[in-house]
Amino acid sequence: MLMAMAASSSSVAEVAVAAAAAAAMESALPQHQQQEARPRPMLAGGGAAKSRHHAYSRKEKSLGLLCSNFMVLYDRDDVESIGLDEAAKSLGVERRRIYDIVNVLESVGILVRKAKNRYTWIGFDGVPMALRELKERALREKSGLAPLQTEQQSASTMSDDEDDDKLGNPDGDIENEKLSQTMDNPSDKPGAPRCRLRSDHRKEKSLGLLTQNFVKLFLTMEVDTISLDEAAKLLLGEGHEETNMRTKVRRLYDIANVLSSLNLIEKIQQGDTRKPAFRWLGRAAKPSTENSVTVAVPPPGKSVSNKRAFGTDITNTDMLRSNLHSKIQKKAKLGERGDILKNCKVAVQSRLGQGKNNGFVYGPFHPAGARKHELDGGNKPGQRERAEDWESLSVSFRPQYQNQALGDLFAHYVEAWKTWYSEFAQGSNSMQQHLGQSVVNHFL
DNA sequence: AGTTCCCGCCAATAT
DNA sequence: ATATTGGCGGGAACT
């Protein structure tokens, strides 16, 4: 009976903010929901007042939604550290679920583990670099190792750790680094220091690693659409126990859901009447300052965007954001406090900021609804060449390089977007089209 | 009936 | 030892 409390009780300090946001959204947006089932990206609040004794709805407990809430709660520029306990409590979920979220977020560069029970917030700014590294690694191992994939359940030729990122701290006094992620066995066994630990099965099957591999798949694949079954088959050997496959697919569903809520992928119906698949959205739409504030390339041929994408729901996720504008218009003067972490964040930001001002926007908070409309709006129907993306842009970045002014500039970019965003949230949702233009103006 | 995937048991790991 | 992390798969909600 001790456990039964987690789900129903919630309402903590933080929730108050979100609650206010909810109220705001209510008034700002006409009750225009078509479906009865809407995955409200609201904090779990055990039905503060209204909600009809909803029976049990799985949707409300989905990882994707949880991830959206997580982002709403922490995607702020004054967040730097996140405690798992507070997260779990604030979001009204059991700790176990936080682990799920956090693991995939880390794989994509939004977070980094700082210590036990503690993560450092990076934000979407960390995504481009993470993806770039993933791709590099993927290409490397594709060409370098294992030209031929044995269809056996052999020792996976996975590269070990991925988190190197030496926080370029010039002459600074960073002493917080006490964690040497390098997991190497102390005093290797007699013989050869070779070989991977044979008992690392835990790690090799981790959600985080699976996420990375899943993403790598997209990054290296020629087509950017893939079904989970295919993915599972690819990520796994060839022939496999039925049960292993099933489990793997389960995990892929989990991952796909949170990646969806981050708008890194999107669920679509392949062809028609075929199994759903996922499409990669991490590619930039168009670097030019033209239209296309919205994301992504037009869907290939006849794929229809599925409605069951968590963060992709126009409903209220976006609106939540609007109420946080109070802090948004704060000056955001960086380098103020002698906060090391903050500086690190800035560093990361400046390094990758360029990759992100291209029109693609991560996160569950962008007007996803505009995505569809954009197509018929004013998009050239021609062929879509691979517009350049983050990777090429980020190669120009130098590790050592640290420019305060530049970082500042990009910070403003972010601010500008946020401002625009809140405006959008305020206004009617039918003016998405030309709002697209205005956002560009804000940027210039 | 098949798909999607939440829940939470309980085993690795860390402290 | 206790506390954290987090595989894993049963089985229920949702097509």
C-alpha cells in the first residue's frame, strides 16, 4: 500500500507554475479539440479540479508526455542542475520512469550525468554536437570495423563510452570534474589488457546505448524512414529469438516516444495501410532566411503524418510555454555569476549555436501544427536536395575557441525565438503562416 | 487479434 | 549493508 500513492498524489511547489500556464492556455486557446482523447502535456496533477474521473488512460502516462513535461519544467536558461528526486516528485512519477527519460535525453546531448542523482542540464543546444559525434562514430565503425556483420549474437562491436567532450576550460579553475567516466577495470586480469569486459551486458543493453544506435541508424541511413521492426532487426543480429526481438521492440517504442516528443523523429504511416514507421526530423530544413520556419522536408511521396505523436500535438503543450515568458524577457546577461556550470553551458551554446539557427527547432514546444500547413503554404514542390545541416556547420567550430561576444549573440537568438514564441502562443493559431516570416525578422 | 508500451519486480552497480 | 540504476517482460490499453 505504500506504493499506491505515487500516481494520484502530486501537486508540488513547481507545479504551481505549470498550473498557471495551464490556466493561461485555457483562455488563450479556444476549446478547439477535435478528439476526445488529447494527451495533455500537463503535469500529472491528480485532477486539480475538473477532470472527469477519467478511467485509466495510458496516454496520460506515456513516456512521451512525461518527456514533454520534463522539458517544460527544465528547458529554461536558469536551470543548470537537475535532481532525479525532485524531477520524479515534480512530475508525479516514479523514479524508474525518470531513468528512462534521462537516459535517452543524455544520449541526445540534452543532459549529462553529473553525479549520483544529479544531472546537468544542457538543453537543445547540446543536440547538434551529440548528433554530429554520433554520426562520426557511426561512420567510423561502419568503415573501420566490421565490414561484414556476422549474423550472430556476437560481442557487439560497439564503441565504448561516447561522452568525451572535454569542457574547454581555459585557465579556469574547474574542480568539479571528479568523474572519470572511463570505465576501465582496475587491474586487468593477467594476460591481455585486451578485450571488452565480458560482463558488461548491463551496459550493452542499456536504453541509452540503444538510443544512440537507433539514432545512428537514421544518421547513416539513406532513407530516413524506418519501422521499429526493421530497426530492431538491424540493431540486433539477423536471426534471433522471438522473445529478444519483442523485448527490443518494446524498448524501441519507449525510445521512439520520447524522441518524438523532442521532435527529433515523427511517426508516419508508410505508404498506406502499412505498418507505421518513424521518420527522422533532425535535419535542417533550409539555411536560408527564407520561409520555412517550420521543420523538415516534405514527407516522401504519400506518407501521412500520424496523429499519435506526443509532443507533436498542437493542443496545449505549446501554450504551457507562454506563461514562462516572464523570465524569458529577462536580460540573460551571461558570465555574470562566477558559475562554472553556466559558463560551460554558454560554451556549448556558442559552439553549436550556429547549427541551430537554421529553421529547424527542436523540442516539444514549437508550433508543430504549422509543420503540415507549411507544405501547402508556400513550399516549392520541386525536389528536395539535402539542405546542409548541423554537421557541416559545426565543423567550423573550434574546441579551444571561446568567444564571449559570440555566445552572447546566440543567446539572443534564443531569446528572440522565445519571445516570438510567446507571441505566437498568445495570438490565434491560424496565423502561423506569416508568423513564420516574423520570426525571421526577429532574428535579423 | 495485433500493436503499443506502462508498470514495477528485482537484479546489477554504486556508495 | 543500503541506495541507485535500470533490464526485462507480463499483460492491459489501444488500435
